[in-house]
Amino acid sequence: MSIGAALRFNAVAVTARHLSAMSPARLLKFTSGWTITLCGTFIILSDVGAASAPLLRSVFGAIRSAML
């Protein structure tokens, strides 16, 4: 096993030990907090993607028309 794989496995083992040592209520709070954070990030990124699509379309259209 290489050093990188050993360090990665050690990080996973430490995280698993830390999470298993939490009380069920605290673990639920922890996971729901991260779930809310990840869902919020996804919503923000999808909104940015939807807002930037017309801008990107117009930039690519201008580039395509300049090349023709």
C-alpha cells in the first residue's frame, strides 16, 4: 500500500470512529446540517447555471458569428 492510500485509509478510519462515538441525536443533527448545506449549495449552483446560460449562449453566438 502506498503512503497516500495509507493516509486516506487512516482519515476514513478516524472519521468513522469519530462518527460512531457521537450520540444518535448529535449524529442526526450533524447529518441533517450537512444535508441542508449540500442541498443549498446545489440550489445555488443550479440557479447560477440557469442565470448564466443566456449569457454563455450569447457569447458563444457572437464567437460563432465572428468565425463565419
